[in-house]
Amino acid sequence: MDIKQTIKRQTLADIEGTATRVAAILSGIRSHMLSPNEKKQAPVLSTVELADLCGVDKKKIAYRLTRGDLPQGTMRGHRREWTMEEALPWIRSFRSHAMRPAGAAATTITVANFKGGVAKTVTAVTLAQGLARKGLRTAVVDLDPQGSATTLFGVLPEKDVEMEHTAMPLFAGHQSDLDYAFRPTYWPNIDLVCAAPMLFGAEFALPARQSNDPGFEFWRVLDRGLDNARETYDVIIIDTPPSLSYVTINALLAADGLIVPLPPSALDFASSSQFWELFSDLTNQLLRNRGQDKNFEFIDVLLSRVESSDTASTVVRQWILEAYGDKVLPIEIPKTSATATASAEFGTVYDLPRGSINAKTFDRARDAYDRMCELVEQQVRAVWALQLTEMGV
């Protein structure tokens, strides 16, 4: 028998050794990329960028500087720059009309898809950064044990995350709310609940609690655990595992709105059908059969990883539009080298400085995400308005 490809038997000890080597290399990569202090930093803003976020002409920025009541930034030669932390008072001042009104609670948004590779985590983190850039105090709850969202914030799940940094104590019943787990990130205005492989334990803890207490509602643990946080933050964004798990069920039923990233490919479209079918069966079993119901203020299908050169995607795009109708957001997120470059550096397009890649490619990616964040912010503000109306305010 002519066998050219040889095999090498691997023991469990070999696998353990592989895991150790990969972790060491990843740690080294992070140390190199984040040197000298191994901590990510949010990008600085020019006068033009600050004016754009404030929604005013840059002349108004120059005029407001003369009043001296807002951070002055730092001069770099003839150019004035602001850190994100310095920019926030400017943004909130000029966009005061868009801030969360008194009496309204945070809008909780779950980003979900049972299939991997659809840009779910990138969508969640980029959305959080985009809304934070608009002055909204944002929280990200990472519920994927792989911790990809956690990693994008410069935190290594295996190295930097302890049990108390995750939602695991909440799911295990050791905590009654999630307040203990929120931690600041390198991005001002964004706090994070981390995820790590230990979060897989929730898939055993939640059904065990249900078995021991028939009156326990495992699907409401996260929803109730976020009650305090809804008074603290403007928006809470939940990133989910690519599976129908006990944790994913909690994330779906804690949400005011859902965002489902969906690439225009035949396999992804077919998978989305299973998503909705399973979700419908699930809610019938847990809620409607018990005489309960659940409302979502909005459900968005986001066309992601769109390749303009792929002619087959045009056909699938039409299928998606026919199937989901007005649930499809009027923006497509392109698959570009900008997002690939950002991901390779453990970041998003909002982490990339202008000039780091081709300007046309950068603008194409950034404009798409800016528009996505704008559309979602409009829905967030509509949810706040609805809350006040229902309260008679």
C-alpha cells in the first residue's frame, strides 16, 4: 500500500502539551502587539472626527474651545487630538437630545445565530464601540465560553479571567444579579462581563437547578440578573454561543431586541431557517404553554460578510429579503481587508487608525458599520420612548 501521508498517534498528554504551546504563543502575540504595557488603548480623535461624532461643523468645535468648559485635548504639532475619554463630554453635550431620558431603562440587545462564522462577535463588539462613540454608556455581556468578545477587548480568557469576572456565579445561583462581574475596558464608556471556558459549566448548573426546584425558571436567570444594570447603562449588548444552549436561551429571553447576522450564502440561509424554527419551538415550550408571552421591540437581520464579487450571493440576498421582509436592515456589512486586518490585531474597524490601510477599503468598512450603529441607535431611542409612554411619562 502506497501511503504518502503518515500519521502520528497522539495521547491525551500530547493534546495537553499542544494546548500549553498554543496558549504560550497567543500570550506572546498579545504581549508583542500591545507592548509596552500589554494593554489596548482606544484610538484618538481629530477635530474633524470629533465634530462628526458631535453632529456639528468643526467650526463649532473651534468656537466651543474658546469657552473652556470642555476638555481641550492635546496639540500634536498643528493638529489637536482628543482621547475617547476626553471626547465623551463633548459628544454628550452636543448630543444631549439623544441620551437616555430619565425614567427609561437600558435597551438590551442580543446578537445571536446558531451557526458560527457569521460575524456575530464582531457585530456585537463593533456595535458596542459604535454606540459608545455616540455617548451611550454601554455594557457587553460575553456568554460564549470561547471568549471571543472578551479577547477583542484585550483580555485573554485563559490567562486574565477568573470565575467572578463571568456570568457563571449568576447561573450557578451564587449571585442574584450580575453587578459583581462588570469591569471597565480600554474603551471608555464600555464595561464588560467576560467569558471563559469555565462558562460551559452553566450548561450543567442551570438544568440541575431546574431539576431540584420545579418552580425555578432557568430561562429567566439572566433577565432578572440584569435588572440593576438596566438602571446603570444605556445599552446592554449580549454576545452568545453559536448553539442553542441554556445560556443562549437566557440571552434571547433577556433581550428587548435581537440582531441576527446572516451572510448571503445558501448554507447560512438554510441554517437561519433552523434558528427560527428551534427558537419558535423553544418559546412555545417555555412560555406559551405556560400562558406566558414575550415581546421583542425589534428583530433585525443583518447582512454580514457580503462579497460584492460573489454573483451567487445576489440570488441568496433576494431569498433573504423575501423571507425576512422589513426585518432586514437596509445596510450590508462588506467582507473587506479592513475587517480582516482589524481581527488579526484583535480589534474592530473602530480600533484601526485612519491611514493604516487603503483609504477606500477603510471607508467602505467604516461607513457600513457607522450606518449599522446609526440604525440600531434609532431603535434604541424608540424603545426608550415606548418605555416612557407605557409608564405615562
